[in-house]
Amino acid sequence: MQSRVFRVATAAAALTALGGLAACNSPTEQKAEDRADAIENQADAMRDSADAQADQMEDTADTLDPTLDGVDSTAEQSLENQAEAVRQQGEAKADALENKADAVRDAADK
């Protein structure tokens, strides 16, 4: 579910970015747009990497408790908590990069 929401949000952001590209008139604005796009690509890669790492950790956690009783073992729960922390840290870093991209665009608009 989260990845579907992410894909929809990414597609919406891409369409917005394409609309923004059409509005760029000067070479300075285009250069800033290109830089912002590169930063956003880094943000996407950061988010994808954190999600992949967290998914792998969750898969490993599932092997720590082979009993299908609906109750996680302490080891499984601990690793799942670590996976969630990795996911949240990746999200925070990606958000910071996206904020940086926005700042690059804003600076070019002034």
C-alpha cells in the first residue's frame, strides 16, 4: 500500500515538474531546475534504498519466528522495530533532500 501511494505521489510530482519545466524561460532557471531534479532523484534513491533495506530486515525477522501464532518473538519484534527505524530515517533524509530541491527552485525564481 505504501509503495502504491509513493508511486502515485512520484507520478504527480513528475507531472508537476514537467509543467514547471515548460515555464522556465532563462538558462539560469533551467540550470536550477536540472539541479533540483538531480537532488529529487537522490531523494528517490535514498527512499528506495531505505525501503529495500527495511524489507530485507523484515524478511529476516520473519525467519526468526517460524510459528504462525500471530505473536512475534522478542527477536522478531526487535528486528522489525529496527527495520521501521531504517525506513523512517530514509524517509527523513529523502524529505530533507526534497526540501533542498525546493530551495534551489525557489532561489532561481527570485
